Amino acid sequence: MKKKEVFRRGAQSARELALQVLMDLETNDGYVNLTLSRHLQRTNFEGVERALASELAYGVITRLNTLDWRLEQFLNKPLEKLTVPVRNILRLGLYQILFMEKIPHRAAVDESVKLAHRYGHRGVAGLVNAVLRRSSREGEPVWPECEENPYAYLALKESHPEWIVRRWVRRFGFEETLQLCEANNKPPALSIRVNSLKVTKNELVTLLEEEGVEVKESRYCEEGLLIKSPIPLTSLTAFNKGLFAVQGESAMLATKILSSLPGEKVADLCAAPGGKTTHLAQLMQNRGKIAAVDLSAKRLNLVKEAAERLGCKCIETITWDATDHTLVSKYFGFDRVFLDAPCSGLGVIRRKPDLKWRKKEKDLKTLASVQYK
């Protein structure tokens, strides 16, 4: 199905770009990271503007249920009855008022009213102005009583679906669940993996600093670096030369646990898009053989592209259903098997906040059945 273009003109500000991302997500049911990246590519935003647009888009998605609950208290009709632009203008404005201390409330209201004029009419602008000014006057919401309903309290104050909160409280207790939710709401650090096939960590740090990128070392992975600059990494010379890959620290650790050795034969099942596959090749010093297996031939193209950019020569892609266990006899025996099975993704909510609104509790049983196969 062809995606609908839900905006009529180029974004003139970081707030408008964030609005366009939110409208696109609601209309086309995309992913926030991919949608934001696509919209940013259409602009020449740098530095502060780029960072603000990203924080607003991710922030609204992270706090979505809390924002909608609060807005409903100020409206005389359900939020869903408003148009997509107006609904998301209100979310953007309220997010700034409730969660961005550095932005004056007056600026949040005024800029939201400007967007309402741009995407609506005078009546819409009046509604946005009234709702956000009232929110500014009233300050922090009155949350559900924690002792009477701890699930609703955590779900709304910490912006998580109530079914997730219930599961975590039963398993971890209230305090640990609170800490988990708070951690999920903090912006994640952007991490990259040094490609030791082409460059040393010190050499890469020097090259990145020459391109204006501020970095620091990962606490958990020796080949990991954390990026502190709001800059499009794919525009960097070091990226295009294949000197690093964008990868989460937890993903790097998972690959290292396999302890694959140079010269071995390794099967990487459910391999796409290839972050862990190329890390395996790096750890094996490009010696041996890695069968990158995935059900989707289209997604395996991502593995091929990553392998080519990073200079990984020992990877062979195989389109195969991993639940068909004849793979080993059909191709070749393996010394080790790495399986990143389809899962809920709830462990990476911090990086992908839209996951918590996509997943339903019933999905967990379906995924468990797939994993068992």
C-alpha cells in the first residue's frame, strides 16, 4: 500500500518536522526511528534543530498514553475526534509543558498555536491555545492514587501500558518496576561498534573528532563508542568507509558471548539486518564461514549491504526458514549457532518506545510458540 503524504510543505522548524513525523506515524503506522530519519533527510537541519526535532518526536511517542490521558481532561470531546494534525499539535505542546523544563511554557504554547494556524484554522488555533494555557496554569497532573491503584499510577506517571506494568510488578515488585519504567523513559545513548577489520579504536576516535563528533568509550564493550553529538552518522566519511557500524551495546555483548573463533563455521539464524552477523565476522577476523540465515530474502539484502560496507568477506546469505531443521545437513555442519529469535522487543523499549504501544499481551504467547520451533 502506498504511503499517504500527510504534510503539504517543507518543515520550517524543528517543531513542525516533529509534527510531520507524528502525523506520518499515525497515518502510515511506521516506526519512529525510520520515519524520523526519512523526514530529517529532507531538511538541512543541524545541531540544535536536529536534536530538538528528535527529542520532540521520540518524547511524544515515549509519553503517549500520559499525554492523551491529560489532554482528555481538558477537552469536551474525545481526543480521537480531533483531526490528526490538531491531535498531534496538542501532544507536542503538552509534552514541552510537562517534560521539557528548558522550554518556557509561553514558547510551547505560542509555537503550537502557530502550527495550528498552519495546519488548521482560527477555531483550531483557539482550541490549542486554550487547552495548553490551562495545562500550563494547572501544572503537574493529579496522578491516580498509588496505594489504591499502583498499576494505573505507574502506567500513567511513567508512560507504559498497564498490561506491561502488571506483569513486571508481579515478577519484579513495585520498586524495581518503577526503576525499569524510569530507565525506559530516559533518552538512550547512541552507540557504535569500531570495525577492527579496518581501523583501531584510537584511530577511529581521532577521525571522528576531526569530523566534529564528540565520543566517549563504552563501559561494557571494548569495541564500543558512545556518540554525544547530534549529527547524522551516515553522512560521515568514517561511516561510508565502513570504519564503524551503528549497534546497541547489548547487541555487541550478545555476539561476544558466543565466543566464536577464527576459522570456525557459524550459523547466524534470523540474521537480518546484519549487525550481529558482521560483528561475528569481525570477531572471527574474517576467517572461517558464517551462514547468515533469514526467512526474508529482501531483509538479507541488508546483511549483504552491511557486509560489503564493512569489508566482511566470510558471510554467505541463505534464505531459509529456521524452523526447518534440515539446514545443517543441506549446507554444512556448524561449530556454533547464534539465534536471535523473534521476540517481544520489550527489552529495547528505551531505544524503540513505539514498541510498547504496538505489542499486546497476547503477542507473547504467539512469539513463544515461534521460538519453541
